[in-house]
Amino acid sequence: MSRFLNAGYAGLAAYVPGEQPQDMQYIKLNTNESPYPPSEHLLDAVSRAEVAKLNLYPDPDCRLLSRAIAARYDVAPECVFLANGSDDILNFCFMGFCESGVIFPDISYGFYEVYANLYGLNYSKIPLDRDFSVDFRDYCGAGRSIVLANPNAQTGKAISVGQIEQIAASNPDRLVLIDEAYVDFGAQSCVPLTKRYENLLVCQTFSKSRSMAGARLGFAIASPGLIADLNRLKFSTNPYNINRLTQLAGIAALEDGEYYDANCRKIIETRAYVRRELLARGFYVTDSSANFVLARSDRMDGQALYEALKRRGILVRHFSDARIRDCIRITIGTKQQMDALLRKIDEIMGGSI
């Protein structure tokens, strides 16, 4: 740290992304990326002719992409906000809507706490239940802004749209942000509720179900007033935060929905298979609605299992949080990748239990 950094940031604990090592070839099951590539239609959309236009600025309003998202989710274009990944949206929301405080689960996406600290917010982390479920009643009438990942990050467990509606209805004067990064893998979106609750904001990403983690594209759907607020923040920082190729790729992904829906179905089927196999080996495994599972074995702690798998060429995610440090989070890859994982687990633990 230099002596020039503002003193208020000196103790900031930054978000730690999942590993992207370059020392050897790994089966990457650590960052919840899709194991399937973008569609051929998307690859064709990002053509040589479009690359040749990179000397020109992109459309800061992302009008064509906004209209495509609006049509896909049956909302008005003025209810859509686009940003450089859903992390960008989260940043703007913590910056703009959480001055009176914010609450979120104690086990969830790590960036929530980072943003709360970055902006010096009064925040509380609400403990999950013993089975890692969110109890929606903890958030009703909270009197502060609320941020919930649904399905929840790290656990994959989801709450119902009806429960989210009760949260939104009981906090009419506070933002309720629902982070639906993993919703396409088995949960139900609460986007339709944004037409009835002006305080409800839903954000999603193209990173997971649409195989565009490297393109950095996220979107929010909310009331026109909230979207106008987000655009005010965006145009006060970086109006060109979505490049022209990403905008084209996003439109193409929406046009090729059947391809991505099929990939989601394959991931859901593989997730069920992996969960059965891990349960048969004596693991505890969350009943996940995301493209990952959280798993724990009484035979080996999470750190040791993570390290043993890494030595064998398989990356999973391990967290130091006290309640899940005995667990590993496993991204759902292809059937072949998951079979390789299971073989390595058997090798490490000396065979099936």
C-alpha cells in the first residue's frame, strides 16, 4: 500500500476471486462458469466486420440490447439497466440505495460485505438456518435495504417468489435487491413482481447460464425510477462500460435461447447425478438450485480435500468462513468432468463409502 491511498480505504478487505491458475491444465470447477461454449450464432454475430468498428465508441444506452431484454422478460425498455457484469449493478446499488443501512445473509456472495465496507455502510449479516436456508421472515419489516442472492451464493438454496413478495411488501420504503445470477438452473425469477413493487430490483447476469463470463454483461430490471437512478450513477462514472462486441453477443445469446435452455437442462441433470453420487459416498450436499453444490465429508476437512483435488488437477472452491470451512463448493461441469471429480475423490478417500 502506498502512502497516497485515502486513509478510509487502508483497512479494506477486497473481494478474492476464484483461482485462475496458469501453471497447469485443470478441470475448473471453482468459479461457476458454464462448461459449454457460447452458441455458434453468437460467434457469428461477433464478426470480423464488427471487430473492425472498435475504433468507434459503443452505444452508451445499449438500446438494441435493452429492447431485446425487455422483450424477453415482458417489461418496458425503461425498466432495463445494463452494466459491466452484475457486479457493476451491485456496486451501484450499494453506492446509491443503502445509505440507511443494509442487511444480507452471513453466507452469501462475498462482494456484498466488500461493497458495504467500501461505502462505509451500516450493515448486518443475518445467519442462515442450520440447513443453510434463508428464513424470509428475518427480512420482513427490516427497515433497511435488503440484498439477497436467490438461489443463494455458496449454498445454491432458493426461496420462493411468494416469500420474496412478502419481503418487498413489508419494506415499502427500502430497496429490496434480488440477485438472480443462478436463477436459470432451477429457481423461479421474481422479475414479474417488479411491475407491482417499486422498491424491488432484480439483477441477472449473462456469465452463468449464457456462457459469457468473459464478456462481462449484467442487467437489472426494476421500476423506471430505480432504473433512472442507476443510469444517473452509470453516466456519472463510465457511460461506455459495455463494449460494442459484448452488446452484439448479448443480443445473439437472447436470440439463441433454445441452445442455452438446453445447456441449463444438462447442468440440472448433471447436478442431480453428482448429488446422488456424493450422498452415496457419505457427503452432506445442499439441495441446490444453482450450477454448483456445497458438499462436506466427515472423513476429510474442506481445506484438505480442496488441496488434494488441486494436486490432482481439479479445482473446486474452499471458503474460510467458519460455518462452511469444512465444505467445498463444486461447480457443475460436463458429465465427463464430474466423473473425473468422483474418481479423484474415491482415490483420495480410498474408495466409495
